[in-house]
Amino acid sequence: MNSSTATPSAPDRPRLLVLRGDDLPPGHERVDDHPGLGEVVYATADELPAKLPGTDALLVWDLFTEALSDSWTKADSLRWVHAATTGVDNLMFPGLVDSDVVVTNSRGVFDEHIAEYVLGLVISFAKDFHRTWEYQQDRLWRHRETERVTGKRALVVGTGPIGRAIAHKLQAVGVEVHGSGSRARDGDPDFGSVAESTLAERARGGGNTLYTEVPEADYVVIAAPLTEATHGLVDRHFLDLMKPTARLINIARGPIVVQSDLVAALDRGSIAGAALDVFEREPLKAVNPLWGLPGSVVSPHMSGDVVGWREDLVELFLENLARYLDGRELRNVVDKSRGYVPG
């Protein structure tokens, strides 16, 4: 069942399991005491195999866990999985994808937060704020000229709600924004003409493609979901197409960027910089060269995490839980054949 309009039927007083990490959802008592639920159970990844049998609905609060894949044979009653994240690549394993279990995500919670973060990075790069801070620590008076933001060109790879929020923020400060998505199209309300953003498009060549857009961009912002089509998308070929004055910003998923190729590009100065909030493996090890390369900005997967974000995730889940219990259509149903919520 890959339809984006799937509505699972809830049994009378279903059993909910919350797959937790180090913390519980804030205000979890509202879930525990919900009158429509028969039982609420909490489990860590290690406890999941023993507690999953008999579960009707699963809230994945452990944000990047792959524990469900390892325990899938125990999911004998599961009808609905809700992820407290936007990206659900950790849930797109064959057993779940091929099943009738409906998957929903937390699309909409992080859009504006991440867009603000990207805008901050663009301004910081242009105005050389990191060097200002370094000089201040050394008490050095070093006058220099900085870049304008207005009139620059950005390419946003990923035209979902997060990509569109980024476009709006950048356009507000005078940046010309172009888009690249899962399919090429004209007349997009936020991007105008959208180029296709897959490795297959590179092989076909010709026309207005991602690879004709990259050389024109001053900023390339990765905001696409991690799928088979985007895994390793930003490789040496992609980076070689970028201007030597351009910067890469990735707030999506680490494996979209081939990290070794990016390290090489930064090391030889073929691009001016990269701001990375996500990585192939997290946390980023202290020995990784990305920490110290020129033009590199490293942050610990926090671009969408503002004060109150966990509470917002709980509110969205409670709204979807009410829909599930009432038999209404759920919000943010993932098309499992694509790996994201269709827009």
C-alpha cells in the first residue's frame, strides 16, 4: 500500500508502542492517558523485538534508528508507523515498503526553522562572519571587503516544503532562486522552471537539467530526501561543475554528498566552502578532515532544532493519532515507492 491517501483502520482501543531513544517525548502523559488507546508501551531499540508483537501503531521517537528493520518479523499486528522526522530513509526497508502498513512523517514541523538556518549560513558566508570572530579572538584589526547577498544565485535541490521555505527566505533578501526536483517541469510557483535532480538525468544530458544549473549557482542547497535517486548525487562530477567561488549547503541527509569527494574539493580549493549539518555517519568523528578544512562549516544535525521543536512533533503526532482513531485520512502519508510525502 503505497498510496498517499491510505487510511488504516484502527482496532478498538489499539496498542501503541513508542520506540524511544535517550529521552521520552515531552508531555508524553498526554499520549499515555489518551482515552482512545488500550495500552501505551515504551521500548528502546534493544527492547523492541520483545515488545513489538501485538502492536497496532508505532511512534518512532528514536529519530534515526534502524531497529524496526531488525525487528520486522515481530510486527504481527502493525498497521501504522509515524516517524518524528521528515526524512524516513531509515524506515524504507523492503519488509515495510512491501507491506500494507501506512507510514507517516513529521513534514511541516521543520520547514521555517531550516530555512532560517540556511539564510543565516548564506549571510555568514557572504559577510565573512567566521573570520571576524577569529580575528576578534586574536584582537586583530583586519579590514576587508565582503560579498553582496542581493543578486546572487542559489540552486535548491529538493522542491518539497523545506526547499520552498528556503526559496522564500533567500528571495526575500534578493537572491535569485532556481530549483531542482524529482521531475522536470515549468510554471512552478516558487521556482519557475524546475530541473530534474537525479543521476539518470546526468547520463541522458541535454536540456535544462540539474547539471546545467549547477555551474550558474553561487550557493547550492541540498534539501532533497535520501532515496535511491539522490544517494551520492553530489559527487566529484557535480562538485567539478560548481564555480570556484560557490558554496555547498547540505541540511538534508549526509549520504546525498560523497564525503570523500567533498573533502578533496575543499582541500584543493575548487569550491569556496561548504556548510554541512548532516554527514554520511553521525556523529562526525573528531579525526574527520571536514572539521578543519578551509571554508568548512560543521554543525551537529541541528538546523531544524529550535526551542519547542519536540513539543511540535508531539502535537503533530497527537493530531494524527486522533485521525487514526476516528478512521479519518492521516496527514503526511509517505509514498513508500518514492520514500517521501508527495507534494
